[in-house]
Amino acid sequence: MKNVVPAVIIGGLVLLASCSKDEVFDSQIPETNEQSTSSQVQGNVFEPALVQATDARIAQLKAPASFTVTKFADSLGKPRMLTVGEAGAVYVTDRMAGTVTLLRDTNNDGRADQKQTVASVKDVHGLTIHTGKMYLVTIKDVYVSTINSDGTLSDPQRIINDLPDGGQHPNRTIAFGPDGYMYITVGSTCNACADSNPENATILRANADGTGRIIYANGLRNTIGFGWHPQTQELWGLDHGIDWLGDDQQEEELNLIKQGAFYGWPYIYGDGRYNPHPRPMGDTTYADILAKTTLPSLLYEPHAAPMGMIFYTGSQFPAEYQNDAFATMRGSWNRTKPSGYKVVRIHFENGKPVSAQDFVTGFLVNNNQAQFGRPVGITMHTDGSLLFTDDNNGVIYRVSYRQ
């Protein structure tokens, strides 16, 4: 998956050449703006047509042997992020409707039979449960609710009201780490620019009551899916690559997120490549920025659009899946051949990612000209199955294993 670019430095110019069957471009990217930058790339727009999630189409979804993909719930509008309470209550947000919905499978047949709206919060997207409370994040706000004994929520109380503007990337996510702190993702306002607010393109950390907010890591264009490895307790996040660098650039990044680290955006991407625009400001060179950039641990197919990520700790799947991550790839819109539209397994060995493999595929149909699902949120149910959302056709899917 990694596409290495040869680089030669001549007279202060970094000459890059990247070739693929889809594109050829040559760039001249000087270290500073004292010399002109020249780069030619070809951008493409292709969005597969949307078709219905019929029973026949769902039946042809592919997963590894002994895994089954079924509907857990449908008719949900635009379901986005998911979390599960201790009693098996499933909560899902709908950002467009501004709702949180509670779903229950009361007869344990693998399909929800109860549905109830339990919160109405404009632009609500990310959600997580911590010490018996539900935390919800919108573009600029964080709310907290008490989870009642019947799974409903008390009126949400706002504890943060000044997160940065959303711009191009308004989809905040939230989780609590092993350290008890609250972590919030904040994407960039743009595709590639020098954001004026230092809290954009970051992961923030705060106390559970919203106080003490700091920038935990920056230079992250749009990290939505993130989590802590169950064994090492290290934080990992999937970052969206820059658009309009061509079909095969920029690859999506899996980063080991460390406090105080910088991850390159908007100047450095992938395995250390220079982004031709914007150029570094003042006397700062690309080489200066590269020297302080933490490069990704794993790269994935460009424009696949990673959304949710969860580490598997359940007992239903075979032992070899323990402590691996599962991630939703919502799918491309600016690539000639579509990428994403699937769920992938990220295999870890000794606490480090070594490969990404298809796990649930088949949402692309009609020779890749149409799709019936764009996966978004993902979580583990109390029985060890996986649940993931599709916000195109309003479905939550369940992935179960039976030998």
C-alpha cells in the first residue's frame, strides 16, 4: 500500500516523481518561497450512485468464513456514531436530525425491536459513556447527561461551548482514555491551509468536567476514529489524507498519537512528502517541518475516508482477532476508481499495526458504479458482535461469528 517517491535535492529544490498506472506528475518544490513551486496533479470526481439496501444486496456482502452480516436496525435516517451501554443499550447519533436514539434487542435475536429518541441536540455527532454518564459532542459544544435506569438520558448539560469552528470538517468525536481524561477530535476547517485557530487539526484533552483543556496533538487534518490499544494503552488514530493531490495521493494514515507530537498537516504528508501548497511561512523550510513531524505507522488506500475505529476485546470472535482494530471506510468521492465503502481489520502484532485487511465488503455494486452503504460509526456489542452504521440508507449492520 505504501508508494515510495524518489527524491533528489538539487540547488535547494526537492524533485519528486511519483508514477502509477493512473497518473504521472513531476513536482519542483523548493524548501522556501524564494523559488517558485511547480506541481501538476489531476483531480477526479466520481461518486457511485446510491441504491437501496435490499435483502438481496445485503445477502451478498462478504466477510471472512463463519462471519455473518445482517441488519440490526433500519429506517434510522442518517445514523452516524455508536456506543453501547453495559445493559446492551445501543445509542446512535444522527447529526442532521440532531438526535440520539436508543435501540434494544430485547429477545436477543440479533435485531433491535425497540427504538426511542432519548436526546435532541443540534449537530450532535460523537458520543461516549464514562462513569455512568453520556457525553455528547457537537461542532462547538460538549454535553453530559446522566443515564437513567431505563437507559434514557437526563437533559443534556453543556460543559464546553467554545470548540473551534467546523468549516470543512465539523464531525467531532469523543472518548475517555485509560487516564480518565476526555479526548476530543477537531478537524481542520479546510483541505490544506494554515488554520488560524491552533485548536483546529488537533486532538484535544480535557478533564471530565470540561476544564483544563489542552492541545494533546496537532497537525492532524481530520482524525475521527481513534482508540487505545487494550494491551499497550497507546492511543491510535486514523487521519484523513489531503484531497486533490491525485487518485493515488494522499494515503490515509494510521498514527500513534503522543502528547505534544506534530503530524505534518498541512505541509508534510504520508511517508515524508512535501505538499506543494501551502508552502511553509517565512524562513521555515519543508525540511524544518519534516524534522519535527511524526510520520504514520501504517498507510491505507487514498481517499477511503476512515471514520470509526474500535479495538476488539470481545469473546465472540476467534482469538486471533483479539486486540486488533476494526475501522469503517466511508468511501471516496474524488478518485476515478472508488476506494473504501467497507470495513477493514487492522492487524496488530506486539502492540503495533502490521497490515490492513478487508473485513466486510460488497457495498459497491453494478461494476462499482453504485453503492448501497457508506460505513461510519462502529462499536462492539455486549455479546461480542460488531455493529456499524450506514448513513446513506439508514441502516445499522451487525457482524457476528458462529463456527
